Amino acid sequence: AEQKDKFDVQIIFTPQYGILTDPVHSLKPPPDGMDERFDAQIKRLWGREYRPNVLDLREVDLVIIDLQDTGVRFHTFMTTVTKVMEAAAEYEKPVILLDRPNPLNGNILDGPVVRPQFQSFVGYHLVPIRHGMTVGEYALMVNETGWIRQSVICDLTVIPMSNWRRDMWIDETGLTVTPLWKGIVDPVTLTAAAGMGLLEGTNLSFGEGTSKPYTVVGAPWLVPHQLLMGLNKAGLPGVRFAETTFTPDSLSDNVSHPLYAGQECYGVKLIIENKDRFDPLRTTVTILSLTANLEPRRFKWVGNNYVDKLYGHNYLRLFIAQERDIRKLPATWSEEVIRFNQFR
């Protein structure tokens, strides 16, 4: 009782897909929008209101951030953290952030750094797709680099973790693994999502709305045999491929309208045999290049070239449009990843 009296929780903010400690109950607030434990309002920071407003923080003395990031730049958790820090700085509220590990380990950095003209909510900071930072490291970089809007500085205190090593994957930490992104609960699928998430900018299904998201690729119009042959010839490390069929459906609140819902899709499944050797970005860009060459009339970039925002710039589209050797694409980001690793 004494401890409870010391804190009065005024409001609970949730990111795009809610606080995923419970895959059923925490994806959306209850009908009255109140948390029964603390008698506090629950507010989702997404859509029209993606940052706290002055009324949200009027009675607040301290903002506490405790959020598990995915380690993937185009997942929006760290954008939301930045927006909370921005509002806290503007309204002069101190922030305490509880550090959490990078679930994909802190050693592997990969993918292009966002170009400023392609910044968006899915590419808010100038970091690689796999950034290798913990939540606390990322927040400190945002604060110290002036990446908060108008370069304001947040009164930020990071409470560090203990016993975490940079080579640890989330399943090696001993922590309870809760859904990390759209129901992903294991590091192998999350690793695949670091690459296969780029398919959201195409008319290919990555298995959203199935029990195997991010580990299949297909479409009702795809002929998988030639794609499979091309992938087998590519010699991609840590993964093998097999033909498959799947039918996307609405399995949960956070996947309400998957691409090709109710339609049988023909495609290829990824069988990841070694997550340390598996290269999700190289694998995904190879899939995209092969599909574009095999199905030039049916394959499409969608959402006003949304893939550019996910990727960080337009090199991926240009490489494929020009039918360049996709094996050379990673060389376009290798130097900037080295520079970022020295900077972080």
C-alpha cells in the first residue's frame, strides 16, 4: 500500500500495435479507454495523434518509458519514443527510460541509412534497417544528436540493464519473450521481418494473416517453380527454400485486412537454418529482383513507392528497374553502415 501511494499513474501511452505483453487483451484499450489497475486513461499514439498533447501531460510530473523495440528501423517503436521525448521536452517534463535489449543482438548492423528526403514515420532517423542499438542507446543518440524536432533537448535519464551482452539474442537473455511486432514472438521470424518487411511496398504477400508471417512469399499470380530455382542458384547463407501455398486471413486485431485475404497464394517458404548466418536483406532483395524479372507485368510497387520509405531511399527500385546485378546492392550501403557503427 505504501508503494502504491507514492505513484499516481495519470495516463498510459501505447505505440502503434499496443503494449504487446498480452497478444489478446492489450492490442487495443478497453471500451471505456481506462486501465483498471491504475484507473488511468489509455491513449494510442498513432494515426491523427502520434504524440502526447498538453492536456495529456498537464497533471504529469514524470514520464516513464518502458518499451521493447524490435531492432528494425521501419518498425515504429523508436519513432513513438522520440515523439514522447519531444512532447516531454516541450512541456518541460523529465523522462526516465528503462533500457531493454536489442532482440536481434547488438552486434549486427545492416541495410541502408535513411536519406533525409525519404524520412517518414517508418524511417524517422538516419540509421540502418538493423541498427544494433538498445532502446536506451537509441534514445540517447536521438537526444544528443538533436534528432528531436527543432533540436530540443529532453531531460532524459536512462536506467541501464545488467548482465546483457551485445552478442545476445532475445531468447538468450532469460527474459519473458512477449509478442514483438504483429504477434512475432521469436527472434528467427523477427530476423526475417527485417528484410521481408520490405514486401509491404509491393503486391507480394509475405504471409501476413497466416501462422507463418515473414517466412513465406507468394501471390495468386506467382509461378513459384522458377522463383525457387533462382533462389537455390543464389547461394544465400543460412536459409533454404521450398514451394508452398498459403491463404491469408484475418487472424487478429492487428492484421485486419491482409493482402489477398481469402485467396490461395502460390509461392516459396523460407526455412531458416542458422539465424546468425541468415541475411534477411540480401535474401529479400534477391526475391524482389527475381520476381520482377520473372513477372514484369504482374509484379508492382504499391503505395506511391512506399518501399522507398521502408528502404530509406530509391536505390532498391532503381537497381531492379535497371536490371542490375542485385548481388552488388549491399555494397551501396556497406560504407555508410561502417560510418554509422563508428558514430553510434
